[in-house]
Amino acid sequence: MVHFLVWIVVSGLAGFVASKVINKSGSGLLMDIILGIIGGFVGGYIVSHVPALSGLESGTGMGGFVAEIIVAIVGAMLVIFLFNLLFRRRA
């Protein structure tokens, strides 16, 4: 249970970081955190279902934590990119 809560916090922070990488201004703090949490789930799903990436999810210790952060950031970047593509209006 504690691991799940830490994962939610890491995913939320990953959403904040990913939003700054993708569109520099973000979508608002709450939306960035929500998209980050969704992105964490998406990244975890991708890593667990792609055989070439399966080594990332089994890491332990500090290396496993860093891998989880990377997976969460990449997943959040993917979700934020798709969100911007589908829902952002172009000026």
C-alpha cells in the first residue's frame, strides 16, 4: 500500500515535470498532476507489457526508484502530448 501511494506521488511530480518539458507552461498544477498520475499508469502498463522493457519494472533499491521515475515521466509525456493533441485549441 505504501509503494502505491509513493508511486502516485512520483507520478504526480512526473506530470509536473513532463508538462514543463512538453509545452513549457503546463496545463495548470492540478491538471498536470492528474495527467501525470494517468501517465504513470500508462507508463507502467507499457513497461509491463513490452518484453524488451520488462527489466525496468523489476528493479529494486535506488536503481528501481530511478527507473520508476523515468517510466512515470515518459508515460506522463505521452499522455500530455495526446491530451494537447486532442483537447487544446490552436490559436
